[in-house]
Amino acid sequence: MVIAPIAYLGGQMAQSQTWKETVRDIVQTLPREFSLADVLAYHDELQLKFPSNRFIDAKIRQSLQVLRDQGLLRFARPGQYERTDITPIFSPLLDFSIAAPFVSSAQVARVALETWASFNLYCLDCESDALDRLPNNTPVADFKCYVCDRFYQLKAKDGRFGLRITGAAYQPTIDYIRRGDMPEHIFVEFDKRFNTVVFVDAIPGRLITEDRVVPRKPLSQTARRAGWQGCSIVISGLPSVRMVAPAGLERTQVRQRWRAL
């Protein structure tokens, strides 16, 4: 028996959600064990949400595969799934092969780290165990929690971070701070020799104040992004919470320490 789609999904799924987040929301409304047909029953609503996609059923199957890889689902038998309802399994391994089409080392690192983050990072401001990537070139932020609407900026470095980090565009950063919308900042330190994430720390965005933002020299008129001005952010002395460590950290305790900052 195929379970009929519940009515509240119609027209009310967040338009900025990714495929993975949308399918996960659907799965959460279904019984713990459900069929592929139960999810495919949302075809028409998903077609309205993603009108430019001509392969709705294929994207549904792909999203279920991603949720399975994250540990949120398991294959019970052909065509049947079961929610695990457990915390996703953490993996410290980075897969740089997914960025093979890119030449720039910066692009390779960005793609590999953002992919790793989408599978392993979690929200510190609520109980959601997943963050979803925002579209490329979104000002100031890289990820969003669609449960509590908190934004996150991801910074990564092969090695240890210093006293300051490279920020985003200068003026948007200042604007976000003045509005009180500065995203939480997550710092991933990895070791490319072993393709492994070593430490992950987070700093509340509210602690990053204007006096910590240092403007950089605008790009020259001959540059591809002529006139663009970035910034550096001084993070020295700011309190942080460790999200990931080699010995492993329990998420509930991490969130408790985060709320105490």
C-alpha cells in the first residue's frame, strides 16, 4: 500500500531547501518503515518545487541514497527503507577525488571540505543533525540549518589556523554584523597528507564585532572581479567550542558548551 502524501507539504516546503533536506522532511512524515513508492508519491509536489528539474524520480532515489550514506536510513529490502532515527555516523575522511575536475588547489579543497561538511556537520543552535549547503556565492554564509534557520560560515585550513582568518566581502560582512545576523563560524583543520579532518571548532557569530574586521585592498581594475574588497577577521582571544576531535565528541555535550559561551 502506498501512503498518500500529507496535505501540508503542498506549497509550504521552504523554497530554499536542497533536495536532500526536502526528501528528508518527507521521510520524517512517513512511518519508520516505508517504501520507495511512498516517496515517489510526492512527485507532483516536488515538480512544482523544482520546476527546472526533469528527472524528479531520479533525484528522489539519489537523495534517499545520500540519506542512507549519512546513516539516517537503511535499506530494509528491495524498494523498502527504514529510518534509523539515530545520530548520523561521523567520518573524518576527506574525499578529494570528487573535486578531480578542478585545477585550482583552493577549489579542490573547497569542494572536498563542503562535501564533507554536508555529511558530517550539525547545528549547534538546535537538535538538527544536519546542515545544508547554500548556493554558491551566497554572501557571508555557506550552510544553513533549515530547522532553526541559523546560518554558518565554513573555514578550512590544511594545518592550524592563526590569529586571523580570511573573511568574505568586506561591506556585506560589516552589514551582517550591524544587523546582528553574522553567521556562526566553523573552522575545520585537516591534514591533506592523510585526507583526514583533525579538529573542528566553532565561534558564535555574535562575538565577531566590527573592530575585528580588517578591510583588505580592493582588487585592481584589471582583475576579473575589479574593485572587489575582501577582509580579514581577527579571531584571537574569542571563545570557541570544539565540535570534532580525533577521540570523538558527543553532540549533546558540545551543544551544552556552545550555549554556555
